[in-house]
Amino acid sequence: MSIHRVTLSNGVRIVVEPIPYVRSAAIGLWCKTGSRHEHENEGGITHLIEHMLFKGTPTRTAKQIAEEVEGRGGSLNAFTDKEVTCYYCRALSDHVDNGIEVLSDMMRNSQIEPDELKREAQVVIEEIKRGEDEPGDHVHELHLEHRWGKHPLGKPIIGTRESVASFTQSDIRAYMDRQYTGGNVLLSVAGNVDVEQIVIQAEKWLSDIAPGAENPSVDRPHGAQAKNEIAKDVEQVHFCIGTDGVSIYDQDLYPMAVLDASLGGSMSSRLFQEIREKRGLAYSVGSYSLNYAAGGAFTVYGGTSPTNWEEVQQLVRAEFDKMMASGLGEEELAKTKRQIAGHFVLSLESMSSRMTRNGRNELNHQREIPLEESLAKIEAVTNEDVRNLANRILDERLISTTAIGPF
């Protein structure tokens, strides 16, 4: 299916992928702003704004915002990342116009009432407390904080209790005036929709957003070797062992996907087989790659008992060394590439995945990236590519470890 791209006079972009054989659509209203765009005194404000945009406009209460979408059989949600924020909904094809109007009303007209802001800040503080009580989740945020320090990508998305409690209505307004501008806003729609009607709706509801340029880039973060063990009264050691990865613009993006998948991306991966299946040292163990415009991170994570913690670290290091020395065998390389390609293709059966892929491609690359292009780049990855990348990022002098446990 062809993807249609339109830019309004104020810079707001529209990306539409019509899929006539489904009966629904996914709608995402994106803003290219995240925690890395926050000033020193704004930690967590992007995430708090995400919460506040659900709290009411002059024409809708918070309950009515939810009912407008859910009462028509749809769903409504949002997320904040380090570089983007997305407000999205799923809707039946007959109600796509309504979904666009509700999302636009939230972004353009939220009242940010002071009493509601104070109340929602307390909700976010409870969210922070919940995260701190769950070391298996909290360790990931701490790991990037420790690794990247003061770099904008190292800041926690959710902020701190003190920063979240400090924001006023004027703080919120000032941030939105700065960041929620035409050059940063994008409407992405995928599903059974009429392209011309989507553009008409976008013109109607989004053309009054103030124009503005996209955010400037930042330097690549560089992590330092370190080991941080945080004492907490828990049964397991929850850990992240990682290094700097690749950005979405790096030529090693696809070799990184292969390296990640083979080391810890599935039940058949090396780390899962060695640590869980062969030795029974962990219930949860795996890896992931974070890829941002400014840089990236590769991380192995898991949970193990304190008595096994030293052995698990040795096993992770051993797998890193093997990857640096010889990379992947021919059969393992072919299997891993098939796995990545298969997951990629299967994900596109979801309208939400298509909407997200199209939105990110437009925000980051200003173009459509055809499926065939991505599959060809996956297939083109060689063992030499993987081994060279491993030697660049997995050297012991580059690895940092963050762990929460009963130390």
C-alpha cells in the first residue's frame, strides 16, 4: 500500500497509509519532544504534560475525553519517550474523524487547571514511588542515568518527586509553547481511511498550531566504565550490564539488531540458553537495543539470586568475548536474520505498528522506508559486520553495570 505524505502551511506533517481490507484505523498525534529536550529545571515535565492533556478542555471533561473514544468502541492512550511523545487511539473506520478531533482538542486546548495539575503531579509522584518499589523496572532507568550522567539522554523520563511537584501552570504553558510547534507535530494514520478526508480533518483541527522549527540535535552520549551496586532489601539482584549502542542514523543499525537478537532477544538466544536453560540461574534474562537520534545503548538485563550474581556476570562476559572473537556461525546468522525479518513482517499486520513505524520514519528520516528496503538491509548483514560491531562496543573497558540487590 502507498503511504501519502502532506505538510500543512504551519509545518505540521501528515502521514496516511490506507489499508482497505481492515475495519479500523490507528491514529497517532506525535510531538517530537521528550525528556532530552527538557532544560535543567524541567525534569519530568514532558511526561507530566502527557498526563495533563487527558484532564479536560473547554468543551470536554476528562471523563468525556475517554468516553468520546471508548464509547464508540475505540481505545485511547499515550506515551512519553526520551525524544518523542505520542497521543494515540484505535477507532472503527466510521469514527476516525472523531478520533482525530479528540486528540487535536487534547493537544491544542487542554486547560492545565492549577488544582488539576497539583492533583496529577501527585499521581506521577505515586508512579515514581511504584517504580522505585519494583527494582526490575527501576534498574533500567538508573543504568542510563549512571552511564550517561548529565547528558540529556541520561535523564529519567519521569523526573523526580521534587521536580514534578514544582511545576506550575505557567511552566507547562511555556514548555508547550516552545516544543509543541508545527515543525515538531505529526499526525500518522494507518487503516481503512480516506486520505483526502484525513487531510481535511488535519487542516481543520491542526492548522492553527504555531509554526516553528524542529529541535536542534545534541552530541552523542559516551558512557564510562563503572559498576554501581545499590543496596535494597529484595530477594534477587536485578541487573543491567551494558555499553553504548548505535543511533537510528548509524550504518550499524541493522548489525546491531542481529547482535542483539542473537545475544538476548529471544528464548533461543545465547544468554537465555546459557544462563536460564542450561544452568537455571535466572528466570528473566535477555537484552535490548535502544536507538535514538543522538545515540544508543545496548543492555543485557536479568534477575538472579545473590549467590549466583558473580557467575552470571562471568557468563555474560564470556558471551561478549565469543561474539568479539568469532561473531555468529553461518547457520546462526541466517536463523537470526530470518527471526528479525519475520517479527518485522508480522508486526505490520497491526495497524498500530504501521502507524508507529510511519510516524517514526517521517519524524526521523523525513521519508517513507519501504518494507523491502528494511528486509534487504537485514539480509545484507554479514558476520564480519556483527563481529566488527561487537569489537567496537563490547570491549570490557566500555562496559558498565548497574544492579539493585541485597548487597
